[in-house]
Amino acid sequence: MTAITDLYSQVARFGSLPDAYIAKMMHDIPEAEVVDRAEYLTGVVENKVIFDLGAVGPMSEILRQKAYEYNAADKEPGNGLVKNYHQLDLDEVDELPDIPGLELIVAGEVLEHLSNAGHFLDLLHGYGVPVILTVPNCFSAAGRHYLGRGVECVNREHVAWYSYHTLKVLIERHRFRLVEWFWYNGKPLTAEGLIFHMEPVNGND
């Protein structure tokens, strides 16, 4: 039997919404720390053999300097500084290059660009190593601010928005489990983005 206090709590949060609707549509967001994205990524890649996907820009140069061995891929041509660079369109490939000794994959601000994010995650699963994903937060303060002015504040090349719940459902459908996660830059719930540290699940894991 449901306690009176539980009923009051539910009414306070959701009003008179039907229980079936609440069960399907309302999802608690676990508490998580806010971190600086650059500091977090440089910390986790230090002295590791990594594969950096979506590797064009200043953040990737920082990761290259911190990693023990840096491997990278992007659809744009490389700058000549990265020995193990692969020019790939991640929406078009059906396999990714073999990387001996790989310890960690970083896919920073990539998923929201892809037409088939699930296929991409399947490719990453094949490596059998942990993956760090970062994505913009669909409920960010900046996005909500401009929405009130009738403007959608989004990169012109993005095709998806992710939240904690939608990203967690997506990775679990493609055989990953969430190890830990963080907000990056800003405040909880309305931060600029999310960081997912996840591991592949095999068989009965």
C-alpha cells in the first residue's frame, strides 16, 4: 500500500498526471558533479594508448600531448602532426582501424553529428575497451535562454540532442554500461554538456 507521504510527494512533483504516464515519461536524474571538460579528458587519457574520434581542434592537440600513444580519426584531413591519423567519415564506415594495445576511446562532441549513432556505438563496442563520450546537454541554460526568444541555439551540423536518460538508453541498447558520468561546464541539470564513461558489456556481464 502506498504511504500518504509518498502520494503527497508524487502530487507535488507531477500534479495529477496518470501513474502510467509518470512511469513511462518521468525519469529521475541522478546527482552528478560538474567538471571542466578539458581537465577531465586530459586526466583520463594521460599515459594511455588512446583513439580520439572527431579529432580536429585544440582539444585534440591537448590530448595528443598527454597520451602515451595517440591515434585519431576524423572526416577532415589531418594536419600532419599525428602519425596514426585516419581520415574517415564515421557515418559511412562499417569498420574502424585496428589499434594494437588500445586502452581508451574518446569520442568528444561526435555523437550529435552522426545520422546513425547506434551503428557508431556498435563499431566502438568491437574494440572491447572503455569509451568516454561527451555530448551537449539538451537542457542547457544557453539553449533554454534563446528558446524563449524563438531561436534554437544549436550547431548547424548537429542532428540530435541528448539528455542523461536518452543517452543512457542509447548506450545500453548497444551493449555498453555506464560506469560514471558528469556534467561539464555550468551547473547541474542546465550545464553545457554531459560526460559518459562507459564500458562494453559482453555475454552475461
